[in-house]
Amino acid sequence: MLTFIIGLMILVIGGYFYGAFCEKVFAPDNRETPAITHYDGVDYVPIKKWKSSLIQLLNIAGTGPILGAIQGILFGPIAFILIPIGCVFGGALHDYMVGMISVRNQGSQMPIVIKKYMGKTFFVFYNIFVCLLMLLVGAVFVYTPVDLFVGDLLGQQATTTNNLIWLAYILVFIYYLLATLFPIDKLIGKIYPFFAFILLISSFILFFGIFVQDHTLINLSLFNWQGIHPDGIPIIPVFFVTISCGIVSGFHSTQSVLIGRTLKKEKDGRSVFFNTMIMEGFIAMVWAAAAMGIYTKGIEQSLMGSPLAIGVIARDLLGNWFGILAILGVIILPLTSGDTALRSLRLMLAEFFNINQKSRWNRVWLSVAIFIPVIILLIYSKLSTDGFNILWRYFAWSNQTIAIFAFALITMYLISEKGKLYYLMSLIPGTFYCFVVSSYILNAQIGFNLPMNISYIIAALFCLLYIYLTVRTGKNIFKRKKLMDDE
């Protein structure tokens, strides 16, 4: 229990002071935000800070901090330290800086900002890559809440022969279509506060349940600090790909720029971007602790780390009724990430192809074009025996890969705008995740299936190249900016 409490202190206290430091470095001021200067009544809409924060929390908190946590805790109590450190110095920094950079660039979506700071080549590559990620997010985040609802709450088999499962998929797609089309303050802005209430209540009930039930939580020691997985899986890189959304997530950058269009003031950014990521880290910590308590009781081996463990954990810790509330909170998470993921994809494609989104008809046909491949991916994942697992692995890896672009963007921005060593704030976590995603895909069966030692060596070379290109590009931008200022 002590290690868990220390981790929470790192998360809360570290998050407070580092959040203040990040805000000082970026230096928000009183200039008008894109929500005011580019108001269109659809995507650029000023929203109150508390409501923007709740929308951002639900946007970024998919199934990652839940499923990732119950899988990540299999590495042992080291997870209680790695989650908060990564969340504070990686994820929260990532979300805040990307959101604020977008605000300073007329609320542009990530591909446009990437183009400005990283050039046309990276712009095209990133645009294709992030669009594929959004499609995977849409498919994964339809699959998981529906299957959890039908299988755990209704007690039915979530199989292809059950017509109820297909009806539920259709209803979710209808909701996603409406959330993609309607102005952000009309549907999302109205229902998200209610969803957030359920999520927060369920998370805090689970948190207090850990102490009331006196769960057995293993403490970190000299004998278990290596993070030994029962299947012998190496903690680097697998842990940091597994607990993606609870530590660092490239998907978050696409959501921060979306909510950046709703900020009334730049100074709201710390609450909306940084603090909501700290809250997501808290959710990951709570579910990791709850999962460890169940694992130490001797849960069936086949359930360890699987989505089926969610219901077992919730009901064992909280009983049937409060357990159902906790499961509802988990169902809400992917629903409220999938809808804004597809909304973000619509906006990215609209900017890329210069399609006016004030027109309702343009929004309709573009949304339909997006939904077709998502439906195909969903059907594949449902009909194929290992389809969902394959989709999830590619989603987790691509999610972290996108984060590398975001960290590089932040580094270049800090070099070009500040001209000091502040860029190390983002260069260090960016380099680390370059090593993580490179070594993972080189070693994984879904990748190149190379031996781990060889994967580490090649990944280290990629990191050197990443540092060189990122710093050199940032300094070139700084030199050009200085020459323009001198003229």
C-alpha cells in the first residue's frame, strides 16, 4: 500500500508544481483565443473552463487507462511509480504544450501545425499515419464498450450470432454520427458533464473501495523493482506501450487541439489540458491497484490482464450495484473518446482537402466517408478469431508513435520560440518513446520479430537520429525567425 500512496503523491504534488512550471515556460497571455477570433458556431465555440475540462477528460480517457492498467500491473508494483512519473513529465506536458501550440496557431489541427514546424514531408506522412490511427480508435472504441455492455451488464454472449450485439453497434454508430456532425456545444457539450459525473463518481468509489476492503497491494522492494512479468515480457518497451493512455498517448494530441478551439482564455489551458491528464493518471493508478488486489487473491489465470477482468475487479471490490456503476464508467470512456476521434478525423481531412465545414452537407458526406472504413475494421475484428487483438496491438503501437511527432513538435516550438534549454522538457521523453516504439515494433510478432538485444541496438540508433533531426530543425526555425525579426 505504501508504494501506491507514494505514487499518488508523485502524481498530485509533482503534477501541481510541474504544471506551474510548464505554464511559466509557455507563458499564456491575454490575447484573444481562436474560439473568439474564428467563431463559427460549430467547432470554434467558446465554452466554460470547467466544461471544456470535462470534455477533454472524456475525450482522452479511452479504455487505455483501464485495460492498460490491469495489464501493466502484471509487471509488479514498479507500475505505481512509473505511471505517475510518466504521466507528469511525459503525458501532461505533451497534452498541455500541444494544446497551447494549437491555440497560438489559430486552433489548427495537428497535421497543419506539423506542417508549419516540421515541413511538408512530415506533414504528408503524419497526416496519413494519424488518419489511420483515428480509424483504429473509432473501431476499437466501438467494439469494447458494446461488448462490455452486452457481455457484463446484460449477461449475454457478445458473439456474432447474437443480434443484440449488432443492434448495439448500430446505435453507437448513430450516436457517433450525431456527435461528429452537430456543433460541439450542442450534443457533446450537453451530455459530457453527465458522463463525466458518472466517470468521476465511479473512479472515486473504486479508490475508496481499495482502502475500505483493505486490498493487499505489494510494495516495491529490491527483489521486485525490475518489473518481472509472469510471462517473462520485458518491461521496456512493452509496459510503456501497454499503459498508453495512462502515461503518454499520441491520440491525446488530436483531442487537445480539438478542445483548444473552445478555450475562452489562454490561461485556462493548464486546467483543461495538464490537469485533466493528471486526472487520467489517477484513474490508471486506481484500476492498477484494484487489479493487483484481485490478482493477489488468485484470480483465474485466463482473466489476468484481459477485458473480462474489469467486471470481476469491480464487483469483487464494490459489490454488485456499485460494481455496475464502475463498469458504466468504463463503458463511457471509449464511447466518449471514439466520437471525438472521428470528429477530429473529419476536421483533419477538411483542413487537408480544404472542405468548408460550415456546410451541413459537407459535414454529412465527409462523416459517411469516414464511417465506411471504421465499419469494415469493426466487422473484421468481430469475425476474425484474433482480429481485435491484432487491431489493439497496432492501435497501441501507432498511438505511441504519434506521440513522438508531438514531442518533436513541442521541442521545435520551444527551440524556435524560447531559444533556451527548455526544449529538453520534451526532447527527453520524446527520445525515450522513440526507443520504446522502435524496439517494440522491431521485436514484436506484428512487426519484424527480431531478437530483443538487436532491437535495442537498432532503436538506440533511431534515437540518435531523432535527436539530431529534431534539434537541427528547431534551431533552423529559430535562425530563420531571428533573421526575419532583424529585418
